[in-house]
Amino acid sequence: MDPLTLGLLVAAVTILVLFSGVSVAAGLLIVAGGFLLVFDGMRSLELMPEIFFGKLNSFALLAIPMFIIMGAAIASTRAGADLYEALERWLTRVPGGLVMSNLGACALFSAMSGSSPATCAAIGKMGIPEMRKRGYSDEVAAGSIAAGGTLGILIPPSVTMIVYGIATETSIGRLFLAGVMPGLLLVGLFMAWSVFHTWRYGNASVLATRVYSMRERLEILPRVIPFIVIIVGVLYAMYGGIATPSETAAVGALLCLLIAMIIYRLWSPAKLWGILRDSTRESVMILFIIGAAGVFSYMLSSLYITQSIAEWISALDVNRWVLLGVVNVFLLIAGFFLPPVAVILMAAPILMPIILAADFDPYWFAVILTINMEIGLISPPVGLNLYVINSIAPDIPLKKILVGSLPYVGCMVLAIVILCIFPGIATWLPDLVMGPI
């Protein structure tokens, strides 16, 4: 069978298997094993365990469970509520200030946790009821938190960026730096939309907002500053040449646990065990997907599917920006149905040769890919953040949450366009700190 035709068959079977309800990792192993058995014989099946565990034999992978523990420790405390309250006290008199407070809290919390669902849950529990109480519509209250939560996979430290670095054999430290300025760009666009929306449609409740004294604004900061210091310290250790990403992640996880215990009195062994238990479950899930994706990638390469797709696309006589547009559409569609980690691990082996052949920067492309995955997090049918918000505020229909998220999807698309016009937004900081590639 022609490799391109075989590739279409693999894609169709993969979609059917994943839609059947099996886990992503198990589905990838089933598809890879089945096609290897049919088209390459039993010999290839004997290599599957070696490929699976070989994919996990990487020191860089240690950063994943450490950053997850770091995020779980923060998510188990009132850190999200404190971040929200601190920003709310400083921005309360700004038009749309409460929405901006929520978005700013999402940005800071996501930088500490690296998790979109955790960010939605932590900030949404405080922010959504408060916005509704002050007269903001359900769409604005729910949509802003759902969109703000997506920042967790872009602003470093990001587990998604770690997975991309491992899948494409690129520098994780440089990837983290590449996400900083685009992350701030997205926060700025989200806040700009919030101010415009408030100005355009008005919000009488803003006039009734409480005025905080400078003393009240300053007294909340000691609860927030330690976590920000940890973020800065982790990034400094990583880029100052003091430690590797895995080592800094381990130190960051330990410090977050200590701060949770000291500042937030998280002494209960049951709660500490819960943090470690949940972190282990999430880490194993991600690592299982990584191992299974390694086998899946081997199957694509062994059957010459990856190489044939890359050759076919390279042979197309189209402008490289048209090519990028096609890639973006593919990523958007994939992000609608699959979690970001799965999309990256499945698509990277196919897309990376194409991106390099088109003379695009792989670190810049990592940001473009991640923003596409962010759109998927607030888009049906999967749209994980939509369901997280719905679980927090079950009286808000899913339709209203989606409608409230759509303007922020537009902001993300605008961010992609801006990054295409000014790629230096993503590449300037990595080049400044680590030197040109």
C-alpha cells in the first residue's frame, strides 16, 4: 500500500480508536501495535517494549513530575484566592478592573502551577461568584476565567513546553524563554478586550466597587511575594547556569511544599499525601502518553509514513505562509479533540521536518503550536477548561461559557497573526539570554 494512503488509514483508525473511549496512551499503543503486526510482522512487536521504555529514558523527563508537584502544592492552598484578592485590591477602580484582576491572577497562578485546569479551578472559585455579584454577565465571568486558565500551558514553567522539547529534541530552557513575551502579549490582549467590553457595554456596578486603602493593598502582598520569588528563583537558576531544568524543578517543588506548609499551615499528612498522590497520577498519565507516542512515532517512521508526508508537503509549490496556515488548521482541529500533550507527541515527528524545511524557527513554532492548543482548551467538543468552569459554576450553561470564551479565541488568533508578523516577540528573549541558535 502507498505510504500516503496508509497514512490516511492510520489517521482514520486512530480517530476511531480514540473516540471509542479508551485512554490516549492505550489507544496509541493499540493502533501502533496493530499496524506494525499487519504491515511489518511479529519482528516489530518485539521492539515495542524497548521503544516504549527507551522513550522514557531521559533525564529531562524528571522535570515533569517535579513541576506537577510544584503546581499541586500551590493549588492545594489559598494561593489562588490570595493572588486574586491582591490584584483585585490594586485594580478595583479600573474600568473592567475585576476582569483584569482575574486575568492577572490566572497569569500569575499559571506561571506557578503550569496547569490550565488547576488555574481555572483556583481562580474561578473566587472570581466567578464575585464578578456575578458585581453585575458582570455570566458570559464575561465564566469566559474570562476559562480563557485565562489556558495561559498555564504557555507561560513558563510549562509542562507542555517540556513535552515539546523532549519530542523535538530542542532546549527546554530556550522554550521557556520563548513563551514569556507571547504569554505577556496574550495577557495584554485579554485585558485590552476586557477594558473595551466594559467601556462599550458599561457596568454600573464598577461605580459601587469598594475603595481599598494603601494599607489594605500592601497587607495582602506578603502572602503572594514568596511564590513569585520562587518563580523568579527557578528561572534564574535555570538561565544563570546554576542548575538544569530538572534540578530547578525539584528545588521549586520542595520550596512550594515548604511554603504551603509554613504560610498556609498545610501540616496535615493526609493533605500532603493527597498532593503527592494526585501528582503521581498526573505524572504517570503524561509519561505513559510519552512512551506510547514514542511507539506510535516508530510505527509511522517504520512504515515510511512520516517521511512520505514530509516529502509530499515539501514538494508542494506553495508559499511557506500558506503551508503554515494549513499546519495551523490541522493543529486547531487536532486540539478540538485531543489534549495538548497528545497532539504534540503525535504531530511533532511529522511537522518538525516540514517546519525546518520551510525555514521557520522551531522555538517560535512551539509558541504558535501552544496557542493553537490553548484555543482547543476552550473549544468544543472536548474543551477541557469549559467543563472545569461548568463544574465550578454548574448554574451557568455550557453555551454561555462558550460564548464568553469566543472573544478570547479571537485574541489568540490575533496573537498568532502578530507573532507571524513580528516573530522576534518569541525569539528575542531566548536569543538575548542564551545567544542565537
